[in-house]
Amino acid sequence: MRTAGPATAASAAVATALVPAEGRRCPGPLSRWCERASEMAAAGALAKHEQILVLDPPTDLKFKGPFTDVVTTNLKLRNPSDRKVCFKVKTTAPRRYCVRPNSGIIDPGSSVIVSVMLQPFDYDPNEKSKHKFMVQTIYAPPNISDMEAVWKEAKPDELMDSKLRCVFEMPNENDKLNDIDASKPAPVQNTSKQDGPMPKPHSVSLNDTETRKLVEECKRLQAEVMKLSEENRHLRDEGLRLRKVAHSDKSGSPTALALRDNGSNSLPSLLVVIAAIFIGFFLGKFIL
């Protein structure tokens, strides 16, 4: 009894030779066998190597809104092999995305970060995204001089590819709150310890010698102010007495002229006294 098994290389070659040209059918008993051989030959021609690069994320590129500005997501390509690998990133919507870098060479054991930038658009939550990306790779030839020529001369069975779909997401309320909290500046904590009460702030820091000099100067000015006040009181009393005498004499007499001179001389003394009082007040407030 014969058991069915996979076709050998010779039988596959015979099957390929027996595949009829397009538009013709195999004769009666061989028709099914010819169709099966045709499918096997087509599958062998479309067979490709498995993707050598490790993609992160592997299947989905997620873009988180709002989409009123450019939204960027990163795609990491890692080369775990011991050979250089050429890569190229393609998309079904080239006008909607900006990819940097969109092609290049990855050394053995190295990685490359590809930034995928989605351009602003009017987001419709009811519309499902149909955008897709494909990362196409090929082992780099020994001597690379022209990348474009490498891709043009590449055979279909040498190419490796991975496909990713685009996913659009809008942030939920928790994400918005987290973003707001993250944008707030962290409070600055003072870790220094104070053994005693906080000292009273001063606008100007003075040493002991300057403080003593200012105190002495303030006392001297206060004593001078008191002396000037006393003199001013005497002058005021003298002025009142002289005015009384002036009323009893004629306006043109020498006595009246002398009274007017004394009255005018008492004015500067009053101004000096007032100025000294203000100086002593401000210095006393500054020291205390």
C-alpha cells in the first residue's frame, strides 16, 4: 500500500513543467494534479525569509491625541544578527506622516530609533484608521556604495518585511489629570534644620562697630534736637515779648525794625529743629 507524502524536488520540477500556459487547462485525469502543482510552484516563488530585525512595538503604532498638533511615536529597530542589515520604512499614507530616518543600515547588535510624526488633522472617533507601515529589510552586501542600487537589484526572495497598523487614541480624563499634575512645578522643600527661632530679616547687615557708631550718633543728634528745641522755645518767648513792645512803638522806629529782624531770624532755627527731629526719628527706627 502506498502512502501519500510531500512531492520530491524531481516531482516538483515535473509538476512545474506540466503547468499549462495561461488560458489552457490540463487534460482530463491530470487536471487536478496540475492545479496542485501550480499552487505549489506559486507558493515557492512567493516564499520569503523571516524578518531578521526585532521591532518595538511589533505590530501597532499608537498615536495619542489631541491631533491639533504634530504627534510623534517612536519605532525601535534592533539587529540581533551578526551581519549588517539595510532597512526602509514605507507607509500607505505618505502625505500624512514624516519619518526620520526612513532608511539606513543597522550594524550587528545595534539599534535605531525611527521617529514617526503624524501631521495635524481633524480627528473623527467614528472613523477607523486604515493607515499602515511596512519595514522592509535586506542583508547588506559586502561593499555598499549606492543604497538605491541595492534595493533595485534585490531579489524578491532576499527581502524581509514586517507590517504595522496605525492606531489613534484620544487621552481619557485620568491621562489629562496626570499631564496637568506633571506640568506643575514640584514644591521646594527646605531640608535645613533651625535650632532656634528664625532671625528677623534686616535690609542691611551691620557689624558691631558700625552699630555702636550709629547709636552714639543718634544719641548725639537727639541731644542736639533737645537743645535746639529749648533754644527755639526761648526765641519764641522772646519774639512774643518783642512783638508786644513793637505794637506800643511807631512802625518806623528802630525798635520795630529790630523786632522784624529777630522774627525773621527765628524761622531758620525752626527749620533746623524740624529737620533734626526727622533725622533722629528715621535713624532711631533704622537701628531699632
